Amino acid sequence: MIPKAGRSAIRDEQAPGRLLNLFRTTAFKLSFAYLVVFATFAFLALGYVAWNASRVLDDQMVSTIEAEINGLSEQYNAGGLRRLIAVVERRAGEPGASLYLVTTAAGERVVGNVGTLPAGVIAEPGQTESAYARNGESKSLDHRAIMRIFVLPGGFRLIVGRDVEERDRLRSVIGRTFGSSVGLVVLLGVVGGWFVASRVLKRVDAMTETTRRIMAGDLDGRLAVAGNGDELDRLARNLNEMLERIGELMRGLRDVSDNIAHDLKTPLTRLRNRAEEALRTAATPDALRAAMEGVIEESDGLIRVFNALLMIARLEDGNAAEGLSEFDGGHVAHEVAELYEPLAAEQGLSLTVEASDGLRLRGNRELVGQALANLVDNAVKYGGERGAVHVAAERVGETIRLSVADRGPGIAPEERGRVLDRFVRLEEARSRPGFGLGLSLVNAVVRLHHGSLTLEDHAPGLRAVITLPALVAGDPP
């Protein structure tokens, strides 16, 4: 048992690995990509808002200055310099961000609330942004303003401006908001990416652990499904279906191996005994020849069994779908019935066929014919001493049904599903030749053609029905 301190050390060593795996996940990379996109978008959007707000504020200041200039110009035109000075003096004494200054042509201050300006500012008429000091304050230029220099008759200068302290304060507020917003976006993106990636990684780790158990031999293991219908759920469902199919194939392989070991042991033993008896007792060439003919007959039977097993395996794997063509199911029924009519007559059975015209099917004609022939062969074998075998082909809705009915002992309802497995033979059939692969082959052919095989009570006897999808007008050939 690992001590508590040892377990803590192991967890500490594993933590960097888990964190590194977290950073490597697709979910984290996508979250990081979204973070970069949204952060860039937020940066551009907030930057545009800040720039636009500053520009709008500057435009408002300039508009206010222009209005002030126009108003003071009208005062000058109406009352001359004396009236202008009186109006400027009154306005300069009012609180606010507006700036006024009247100077002589030499730059000497006449009236206004602006104390000091940088040298040369008033020399150039027009709009400018400059530092200044307010009247009554120290001469250090601690403030900034947008100003308009207007030249009056006689060389006097009229300066009207607006302090930009409010604009700078707004820019500062926008800047702090900008920084905090981008930082919040980044923080939320990192936390969200970590949260999403950790949840995805947790589910992926659970899937990985399950797949490891499956690779170790636990074929009954299945991936957990959260039930929210996301892509991991769809992947888990598909993998579970694949695992279920693999499990079925593995169980089928085990069943086939067991059946081969059990059901082929007797003919192989009989084959060996015949060969051994021929070596021990055959005294003449004719006796040896007869013994070898028996060995060959037994060998042919085994070859037929293995061929049937290979055919079933190919059909179940879907590797026998080549050679698909359009054919008439009624014609196939007539051909099979004609083939088995002499054998039925030898058994004292009447074989009748009833098939409609125009039963269009698409599939492998040879395989469908072989499946129907297997059913007819079983009906002839187990149809009773003086019974009848009836072969029918008809259209029912969008399907074609090929059926074979006999008057034999039939199959009990609880046994009808089991007889479709390989090497399954009922007790009453063990006295007759065969290996129990006929119905398995029929079922494999039907599944290849996306149809179904049902065994029904014929009272008395058995009725085997193959149902295949019909080829309707407009279907591809």
C-alpha cells in the first residue's frame, strides 16, 4: 500500500503531465483561437469607440470655439474694441473650460483668463492645440487647450479656446475601460478554455481507459454516453455500435470454432477410420478402391462444409455483393422448382410452383437462387413421406416474397430462431445427411440483400419466407 506522502508525490508528478495534456487538446486550442479572435475584435471595437469619442469631443470643442469667435466678432463689429474687451472680461470671469484672451499686436495681454502662452503661438492665425497657464497661476504651462487665433483690425489678437482636460479625462477613462475589458475578455477566455478543455479531456480520458480495457480483452466494455447529443456522444455511439458488431463477429467466430470442433470431429474420425480399415483389411485392389472411394466421398462432404462456411463468412462481411443485376424473382422460383422436381418425385412428393410475373429484384441472382434452393432442399428432405412442397413468389407492397411450404413435422416456435445459427440440427434431423448450414447460408444471403427470413407454421409443416425489397420504377438499374 502506498503511503499518503507517496500518493501526494505521485499526484504532484502527474499534475504537470495532465496540464500539458490539457494544453494539447483540440478544445483548448480552439478556445485559444476563439480567444485571440474575440480579443482582437474587442481591441479594435474599443479602440474605434475611444478614437471616435475623442474625435467627436474635439469636433464639439471646435464648433463651440467657432460659435464664440462668431459671437465676439459681432460684438466687435457692433461696439468696437472697447465693447469686445468688456464682453471678454465678463466671460473670462465665468467658471468653465472656455478660454479668452485679447492681446496687442506685440503680444501684450489686454484682457482674458489666459496667463501665459508659449512664444510664437499667437503669431500664426488659425486653430492650434497648445499648452498654457491660467491667469493668476504660476507661469508653468500645466494645461493644454484647443485655441483659435483671430486677428482683429489694428493688429489686435483675439484668442478663444477650450481646455482639453475633460477630453484627456475621458480618454483616460476609456483607456482604463479598454484595458480592463480586454483583460476581462482574456481572463474569461482562458478560464472558459480551461473549463471546456478539462471537461473534454475528462471524457476523452474515460474513453481512452475504456478502449484500453477493450484492447486488454474486455469486449463487453462500452464507451460512456453523456446523453447531450454532442460530437463526442455521436462518436461514442458509433464506436459502441462498431464494438457491438465486433463482439457479434467474435462470438460468431467462437461459435464457429466450437461447432467445427464438435460437428466435424465425427466425419473426420470416420474418414480416418475408413482409411485405417482399408490399410488393415483391403486384400484386393477392388476392396482398396472401394475404400478409397468412400474416403473421397467423406472428403468431398468436408470440402462442401468448408465451402459453405467460407460463403457464409463472405456474405456476413458484405464481400459477396459483386455481380448485382436486375432479375425476375418469379423466374428464379420456376427454375429452382424445375431443378428439384425429379428429386421430389423420387421422394414421393408433389412439387408445385406459383409465381407472378414482373417481380423485379436487384441483387445477386445466383445467391438468391441458391438460398431458395436450400429451402426447397430442406422441404424435400423433411416434407413427409407423401406430402407436398409448394413454392410461391409474389409481390406484397414494396417487397417480393419467395416462400417454400411443406407438410413435414415443422419446427417448434422456440427453435425457429436457433436453427438459423451454424451447425444447429434438431434431433429429428440428425438421422439425415447434412451439417446444419443450409438455413445459416439462406439467412446470410437475405441479410446481404437487406431482406428478412421468417419461419412460419404451415399447420402442419413449415413455411419459410424470404422477403426482399422490390425494385420499383425509377430505381437505378
